[in-house]
Amino acid sequence: MGLPYRPLGLVKEMLEPIGIEVAYAYEDLIFMEHNDFLLQFGKQGERLFFSANVETTDADGQRLFALIQSVASGQGFTLTQRGQYRVSIGAEENLTLVFLDDAAASA
């Protein structure tokens, strides 16, 4: 039996014991306090994708991924590292979220 579709409550419960708080969820995206990374739901409930903010150091991104992966696997989730993203303020103070591939992230 798999996990339910977009199980936000389960993700919150999984992250809370390791001191990570969910700040906001929109559609399939889960934004964290301090914006160091975000999680994205996959097509199945057990799939999660990890993307680090471009302002997060590589070492911190790797540490956070490993920490979350260790608790995620114990809860039935499969966590996959995707890459990086950038958030900026666009027109009329709307936030713009751009996912970067590995080549663009290092540029």
C-alpha cells in the first residue's frame, strides 16, 4: 500500500522531529522556514524531490538532503535530489520561482 497523494501532513510530521518547519505549501511544492530548500511531491505519494536554494551552500544542501533522506526512508518516502532553484520578487511584488539545471546553477 502506497502513501496518499500529496501527503502534506505526513511530510510535516516527518520533518518536525528534526527541527524543520514547513512554511507554506502550494500545489505540489512545499516551502520550508528559512528557504534553504524546498520539497516537491511526485506523481505518487511516496515520491519527494529535494531542491536547494541557490543561496544555500553546497555543504549545507548536502547535509540537509542526507538528514531528510534518513528520516524520509523510514516513513516510506523516496527522496530524490533534483538541483537548485532561485526565488526573486517580480512585477507587483509577486514571487518568481525558477528551477535551475546543474549547469545553470553553477553559472
